[in-house]
Amino acid sequence: MKPNAPAAPALSPISALSPLDGRYAGRLAALRPFMSEQGYMHRRVQVEIAWFIALSDAGFAEFAPLTPGARTYLLGLVKNFSEADAAAIKEIEKTTNHDVKAVEYWIKSRFEARPELEKAAEFVHFACTSEDINNTSHALQLKGGRDQVLLPALDQIIDKLRAMAHAYAGVPMLSRTHGQTASPTTVGKELANVVVRLAGARERIAAVPLMGKMNGAVGNYNAHLSAWPDFDWEAFSRKVVETPEPLGLGLTFQPYSIQIEPHDYMAELFDAMARANTILIDLARDIWGYVSLGYFKQKLKAGEIGSSTMPHKVNPIDFENAEGNLGLANALLRHLSEKLPISRWQRDLTDSTVLRNMGVAMGYAVLAYHSLMTGLNKLELNEEALAADLDASWEVLAEPIQTVMRRFGVPGAYEKLKEVTRGKTVTAEALHALIRSLEIPSAEKERLLALTPASYVGKAAELAQRA
């Protein structure tokens, strides 16, 4: 006889399998009401109740309109849905081995001692397939997670970067293309570049319509029409899906589907999220590099340790954590967007288990956004380091000098500057000697002689302020 297996330890942050529910649980509390299994059950109850109330208003002789008291009670089941309610549904599921049926039975159990509702109990989940409830619940989960957690977190980053872009709009900075010194820019302009990219990506996330279908087992209203053949079930379904909450779902109606909603909108949403995350990976790596160059210092926090053996270190860990978690988010988001629009024939179940990881993908993204905000709030600009870097890079003025030479027809302008500067340490004195030797108007000579690497920034400051 086999010995009894040890009892599973009570779940706590330190024993959780996923770091999202373990080490980082506190940072993702806002996402959990939407994207957890409890959140999923909550949305299922919401969909079932909305459908049930709408059926009572459809004009069927067999289901009279609900009284105001019954409506208030039903909407209260949604509004006050609790962890205890979710646990009760899970207990029913132990018998049904079917999660949607467990939700149906739980709702019916809440009709006890209410004759009006008990009489109409068979209209709970009427003519619905499980996927009618699930696809709309997933859309509601995404609606809450996107609009109330992910986008606000992204907006914080955009606002912070925009404020930094404006504050540092006129602070000159040496550019590096291919890792080599290049035409100067300003710190603000480089941050403005990210602001504009990220704002566009944010709008693409927000613009994706969240869709829902409620059309039966294979998308043709078969069961609906068997009960009331002359009723416009498609218009009814559209009304339930598109009517704002709480009486409807506030989603976009999907008129064509197999058993499952096609998930194309999900793929579009997850691709849009991944694009924003890719921009942020780019930002995290650049800021990491600027910290390494000394362009930014990081505010110290009492008690923090940067290395177990090197006491001097203040590591850019927030940007490293963000980069790693953005990568994890994108790996999941890309799998979701590639897999979910594919279903064998009228339905297979491969999407079901994958969809349960939407919150994991969103969780890693939100976790990364928090890390980025923490890192950005620690940054302090080191203008001395920026100025020193520029002052050691006079070779970058080869570009304006040869451009002015070309304007006035000096032959071989590019080649002359290449001979003087390429691969060499270039001094202000050497460039000034070259400028004085040029056959160009004296006013242009004076303008070039007054130029420094720190002043050669073009429209950078103006562009930064416009972001």
C-alpha cells in the first residue's frame, strides 16, 4: 500500500509557483480582479445575468418581465460577487466537471426562496453554448485589464517620459550611431522619440474593438430558432452584447463565428501590446547604456545593496528587470496571437487552456511597466558627464563643416574632412585651422568657428518640446 502523499502547503506568496503570484504579487493586485480565475467566474456570472434579464424583456409569453426587485437582486449578484462565491462555484464544479455548468447551477441556487426567479430558472443559460458565455467573459476580462490597469500604467510611463523630454529638451548629448560618436542631439529629444512612438502604440492598443458573440453551438442560432422561430435572435444577441453595462456587456458584436469567436481581435490586441513592449525594451536598453556612460546617476535608497562583494555599485536593476519581463510578456503575447485564431473545423479546445494565460501575459507587461516607472523615478541627469563627452568629440563637427563647404562649391569637401578626422583624435584647434583656410564667405567662417559640439544640435530642443 502506497503511503499517503504529503498534503500540499497552503498557498502563499512564498510558495506560489509563479512569481506573479509570489515575489511580485503585491505589484499586480490591481490586475487580479479581472484576470484571475475568480475574475473569469465573475464575468461569466455577469454574462449569464445580462442574458437572463434581457430574455425577460424580449416579449415571450413564457417569461414575463422581471420585477424591479428581482432585477436589483440579480444585478447585486454581479456587483457583490466575492471570493466565497467563486469558491462555491468551484465546489459545484467538483461534481459537474464543467466550469460553465457550475456557474449556471450556482446562479440557480441563488434563486431559492424567490418564487419569481425559481419559476424562470430554466431561462438561465437558455439556448447558450458554453462558448457564448466564455468568449464574452474573456472580452470583459480584457476590457477591465486593458482599460483599468494596463493602459493607466502605460500612461504613467508616457507622462513621465514626456515630462523628462520637456525638462531636458535643451540639454545637449552626444549621439552614438553604430556605437560611434555622431551628430549631437539633446537628452530631451531622445526621450521625445520614445514618447511619440509609445503614444502611437498606446492608441493602437486602446483602439482594438473587444468583440463578443452569442449565437449558439456553431454560430447559426439553431437552438434559439427551435424555441421561437419567428423571433429576431440576431438583433437580440447584438443588443445584449452592445448595450452598455450593467444591463448589457458593452462589447462589439461579432456576427460571424463557428462555435468560438474567431479571436482575431485578440490577436490584434496582443500584437499591439507586444509592439508597445518592444518599444519599451528599446528604451530600457538605451537607459541602461546611458547609466553605464554616466549620463544618468541613480538616486540612492538607504539599506539597498548593489553587489554582494562590490560596495560601490548602484546597478540599473529596474531597467534590467523591465527588459526581462517585457521579453516574457512578448513571448506569451506572440504565442496567443498566433495560436488563438486557429481552431479545427467548428471548434477544438486548444484555445481554452491557452486563454487562461492572458492574465499571465498581461501580468508580466504590467510588472515591467512598474519596474520602468521605478527606474525612471530614480534617474538624475549628470550634465557634467554629458558636457565632458561632447567636449572630447570635436570630430562630430566634420559634418557641418563639409556641408557648408558643399554649399559654396568647395571641391572634395567630404574627402577633405574624412582625411582630417576619420579614426583620429580631433581637436578644436585643428578644425579651426581648417575652417580659416576655406575659401568661403567670412561670415560663414565666423559661424563655423563659433560652433561647438554642444551647440550643434539642430532642432532637437524644439522637437523635444513639441512631443
